[in-house]
Amino acid sequence: MTRQNILVFRELPPDQLARLQAAHAVTVADPKTHRAAFDAALPTAHGLIGSSFPIDKAVLDRAPALKVVSSVSVGVDNYALAELHRRGILLCHTPGVLDETVADTVFALLMATSRRVVELSNLVREGRWTKNIGEEFFGFDVHGKTLGLLGFGRIGQAIARRAALGFGMPVRYHTRRPVDLAAQAPALVGHAEHRSMDTLLAESDFVVAMLPLSDSTRGLADAGFFARMKRGAIFINGGRGATVDEAALLAALDSGHLRAAGLDVFAKEPLPADSPLRTHPRVTPLPHIGSATHETRYAMNRLAVDNLLAALAGQRPAAVYDTAAL
Ligand code: 8YV
């Protein structure tokens, strides 16, 4: 196999970097910190690997030799899909290996918002626990409540399993087409039911958005969406921040219509210091840690390296994203 040029644009675990260096000429340059080195390596790069940086038309225009982009993420909203498709450049990603970890993160947000975990832990930390906890600090049960899921792919189904089988929660999900549970998720047969968006919003005590970012999901959770949610319900976002109109979310919280919100993703990341979502008393914000465990990030990096090595060897990578499916 001919040695080709690889540009690594986000740090890899040393042993995974070594796998690439054993087979190819590798440049490591994170554009956020080493822009000049990144730009200098682009014109001769055959393969890119990394995440959290927009690989848009401008970047692709300066990479004429590029054959494959291997993203260390399941989400592909950082990539110019139509341009990649038009240029015949392969896009690989890392689905599957992070499903359970992201589902755990979403459940942590569900529990933290409903039981006010962060707020009450801070009460203890700040020495304000001076007498038995009274009603003003009570939370609301999670078990037995109705969970509404927007997006019912692998991660959505992992969340549904936790809810239905672990917490006795009736699950409602909304997707463009009902899922054949018997074939795709037999464990959820009898536990998860498809609903129209309006019915799901009206029925659910928790609404969890696990949506990829696309033209059809951008700003989907707007004022009308929140108004159609049940009074006192909790909103969780574990997908992409830009699927939510954050001003509408704040208004729904401030009006008291929504009880709370748990957010792992934001329209702008890192969340700007002046964002009211950062300090809102009924918002539990997290710094996009959905997949951020040692085990899962390592598995994502290993799969991304597998994908890249296979593509550069002319073999079919394990996880190719269909850039024609716009
Ligand atoms: C990534 C994610 O870590 O996989 C995704 O789509 O959102 C996270 O798991 C993140 O994209 C990396 O920046």
C-alpha cells in the first residue's frame, strides 16, 4: 500500500496515532491552535481525521488531493455534505460505539433536572443545609413518568430501554416513520409507541430531543413547540443545540410553563459566558459531554482510525456516512 498523507486535526490516543504513522505520512495540526500548520498540510492531504471543526467548502477547496474525511463523531453537521458528495470524497463517522454512553448522559440530565441534583448539591457545598429539607426543595419523580423522544435511532432506543425497563416509564417516540420495533428493538415491544409530534408533546412529562442538525431540524423546538408541551414538563437536549430556539426555551422557562431544562448541547459551543442559559436556576447545563468517557472516546478514535486506514487501502470502511442522503 502506498504511503499517503494524513492530516490529524484533533488529538488522537498515542497508540491510535501510531497505527496511522506506521502506514502513512502523518501531520498533526489542530486548526484551533495550529492554523498555519493545518493550512500548510491541506493541499497534499489524502485523508483527514478529527472532529469539532467545520470542514466546509473553503477547506475542501484547498484540499485537491483529499479522498476521505474520517470524523470522530456520529454527528456530521460539521461537514459540507453536498460538496463532499460532489467531489466523491468519502465521509466516515463513528456510530454505535457511543450509543450507551450518550444515553447515560441523557438519563443523568433527566435525573438531575427532575430531582434538582446540581442545585441541592450546591446548597450543601455552600453550607446552606441547616435544617431538614422542606417542600421548597422537593423534586419530582422520574420513575413512572411519560418519556417523549424526538429521534428514535440507536441512541434514542438506548434511552428508551433505560426508561421503560429501568424506570417503568411509558415511552412515546416521534420519527418520520414508525419503527418496526419487533425487528429493530424487540426489547421495547409493548413499551414504546409512535406518536405524532403534537400528541407526544401533549402527553410527555419529559421531552428528550436526540435530533441530528439538518435544514429540517434547525430551530424545530420553537415557541410553538414549547407551548404544545405539557405544563410543568421538562425539556432535555442531547442532540444538537441549533435544533432549539434558545430564546423561546428561556421564555417557556420564565413563564413557568416548563419546569426545567437539561442541556448538553447549545447553538454556540462552548456556551458564551453571557448566555442566560448558563445561569438560569432551572437549567442544568453540561459542556457537550454526551460521549465523553475514557472508554467511549477511545472506541470512537479507534473506529475513526479503522475507517481511515480502510478507505486509504481502497477497502470499504465500517462506518461510511451516505452524503447523498441530504
Ligand atoms: C462528539 C458528538 O464528541 O459524536 C457526536 O456527534 O456530538 C460527540 O460525541 C463531538 O461531536 C466531538 O466534538
